[in-house]
Amino acid sequence: MSKRKYKKGPRPHTWKYGKDPFLKEKNLAFLLARVQARYRKEKWTLDFPTFSAIWTKDKWKQKGIKAKCLCMSRRDPKKGWTKNNVFLVTRGENQLRLRKKHRNQIRPFINFTYKGKLFRDYKHLADHYNIEVQTARNWYRFK
């Protein structure tokens, strides 16, 4: 049996940012975030030193999936991931902020026909038949 040329297990001497496991973990998170942004076709101009400066060691410990944990978000979701557009916020606050922005968007009227009559939206259909809006939406979806 031949001997291996390398040892089993982690090889910190080959890591891009040195032997610090914290930097390795942070670099992996950076790469995953960048790939996710590219997949969603969002502009990404952050580099690793900038990403690392945003996520200090104490803030990195607060990162997680619960509502009180920190996440990186964009001030303007329509703009890319740039140094001036990103900030750290708790996941709960971020969800409330995004929901509020989504709620304030003006939705265009959808004109549709149901049983030969033209309606502006589901509320108009609900008022016409004296039913709940959810019921009117289901009527239209499952006709």
C-alpha cells in the first residue's frame, strides 16, 4: 500500500486568508452570499475586506436564523449589494421593514371577466355578490 502525500483533515496552510478558522468561515459566508446575489441577478460589488469590515467579530457572533439575530440587508432593495447600500439589521426588523415597503406599493388594477361580467378587482367582485374578498378570489381561481 502506498503512503499518502498529504495528511487527513483540515489543512490551514492552504486556506486563502491564513490559519484563522474565523476568517475561513467568514470567507465561505461571503462566497455563498455573492453566489446567491448572482443567482438572483442582483449587482454585487462588495469585496471580502469590505464584507469583513462590516461583519466585525462581535457582530458575527450575533448572526443566525432567529428574529433577534443579525443579517445583512440593503437599504434600497432595487439597488445592488454595494458598500453604501448594505447594513446590518436584526432579521425581525428586516422582515417588518420589507413587509411595510411591499404593503405600500400600489398594485395595478386587474380587469377580469367572471360569468360574463367585467370586474376591476376581487373587492369589486366581492361587493357585487356580497361575499368576502378571499371567497371572491377563490371563485375566480377555481372557476
